[in-house]
Amino acid sequence: MKKPIVVSGLKPTGKLHLGNYLGAIKQYIDFQKDPKIDNFFFIADYHALTQKYNASEKYDEIIEMIADMLSLGIDPEKATLYIQSDILEIANVSWLLGNVISAGQLQNMIEFREKVEQGQPASCGLLNYPILMAADILAFKASFVPVGEDQRQHVELARDAARNFNKRFGETFPVPQGIYVKGLRIKSLDDPSKKMSKSLPKGCLYLSDTPETLRKKVRSAVTDSGTEIVYDPENKPALANLLTIYSEFSNRPIKDIEKDHKNSSYAVFKDALADVLIDELSDFQERKAGIIKDKENLRKIFSEGSDKARAIAAGTLKEMKQKTGLF
Ligand code: AQP
């Protein structure tokens, strides 16, 4: 019997931060432990071009992200790893799906509006991003899409694309299911009303930050009024965010952390959080320093994965072309 397929990607728009790790990559690692699942993880390089960028830096950002994925434990023996733009069929699938999605739906995407507000160009690429994401998912007939809560609206659009295509041209795609970690959405350290995001570097804790930088950033994270260390996302969103990060990285319930810090000041609590992060991230940073030395090998691992991914996407594209009446 065919195994259920899991697909998810990371956009090389800068260094990975804690939100990317906790919202997405941690789930990839859990999925790849399950031998009953076929995993596909990719570098979403076409998606990265929807934001302002420097072409001379893009290649290095992609290599860094490949090294990040492998250093965090994503295993090419257990998952198919590839670069999105290596699979030309995905862009073709995207074109066919564009005809079953309305323009109004794209214009209503929160991320489109947020990115434009942040100063990104309102390009057709940025507007059409969710259709390409639907193609990333449907080209592999994925059943599950592990992503951060911030991607929920895009996954819903991919589900609509699957349903609409099936309705118009006959049963073709399973309707994919988004897998979200308990609604986990890590917030920016300098403004808890915004998500931690590569495009807002001031509020980011990067996986590659040195111990000194991590401590400095955590110490200067905004906090809320009052002195008590309690989880109260309504009234103390900044502290709730720090407690969430603490809990996720230490694998301990928030209640226990609150108890430990019943009599702590914010300063003491923040230092304890910095200790946890420094400890957890140092192994990853060491592994990455070794892995990134052999760039040729990194490219090879992803090229081999691309060959496998391409064969599957080509099969889907062929089926879609037949069903839509093309040659
Ligand atoms: N703050 C977050 N909390 C939880 N999950 C998050 N993700 C991103 N930010 C958070 C999840 O990380 C995965 C990879 O994201 P991406 O690189 O494809 O792009 P993104 O979601 O747009 O991430 P950024 O950091 O906000 O990048 P920019 O600023 O370039 O747009 C996704 O599964 C995402 O949900």
C-alpha cells in the first residue's frame, strides 16, 4: 500500500530562527521517525524570490539552509530532500492550479497584505505565492503538511485548489491536511503582536546566534508590566512568548517553569532562558560548522533527492494535463 506523503518547505530568505525550528523543523524530525510515512522536505527557493533580495547572496543563503536542515537532524536516508526550482514540473502544476483559484482569494491572504505593509513589492510573484505553495503540496499528492500556524491560510487555499480541481476535472488529489503544533506561533522579541520572522531581524533569535548574542537579545526582549512570571497570553503576551520558547526548548511544561521562577525577577528568568537556549543550540552550531565545509556534498544530497521528487511531480503533471484536456 502507498504510504501517506508529507511535504513541507523552508524559504531561503535569511538565517533560520526559533520560530522556523519550533513551528516547522521539529515536526519534520518527528515525521521522519515514522517508517509508515514518505517525507518530502525542500528548499523553497522560488518562494524566496517573492521578497526583496540580493542575487549575489542567494546561493549562499540556500547552502546555509541546506546545512541547517542536515545539522538539525533532517536525514536524507529518511526523507527526500530537494530544491524547489530543480523540479520544473512544480511550476507547471502551479499554472494549472491557478485556473481553479479566484484572484479575490489571493488578494485576501494575510501574508500578502502583511508583506506589502512591511515594504515588500506587491508583485505578481508575491500575490501568486499561495498557488505555487499549493503546487508544492499537490504535485506530490501530499496528505499532510507540517507548517507553522502562520501558514494555515495558505494550506487552506491548497485544500481549496485540490477540491476545486477534483470537482471540475475528476478525482485527482487527496485534500491535504495542515499539521500545526498546538497553534504555536512564536512572536517577535521586540513586538509580541508580530510573529518572529526572518524579514523582521530585530525581533529574531537565530539558531546561529552566538551565546553572547543570544544572551544579549533575550535580556533586551520586551516584557510586560508587573513582576510575576506567569503565563497569561492575553495580558502578558511578551512574557507568554518567552515562556513558550523556554518550555519548547527545555521540553518542560510551562507550569513547572512558572513554579521554578515563582520568586524570580524578569532578569533572572531571562538569564535562565538564555542558558537553556545556549545549551541546546551549541551542539547544532558545532555540527553545522563541520557539515558546511563540504558544499559539494550538500549539493549532491539535494540533487539526488531532486531526481526522485521530479519523477513523482512529472507523473502528477501528466495526469493533470490529461484530465484538463491537454496533450
Ligand atoms: N514565528 C513563527 N512561529 C511558528 N512557526 C513559524 N514559521 C515561520 N515563522 C514562524 C514556520 O517556519 C516554516 C518555514 O517558514 P519559511 O521559511 O517558509 O517562511 P515564513 O513562514 O514566511 O518564515 P519567516 O521567518 O516569516 O520568513 P520571511 O520573513 O522571509 O517571510 C513554515 O512552516 C512557517 O510556518
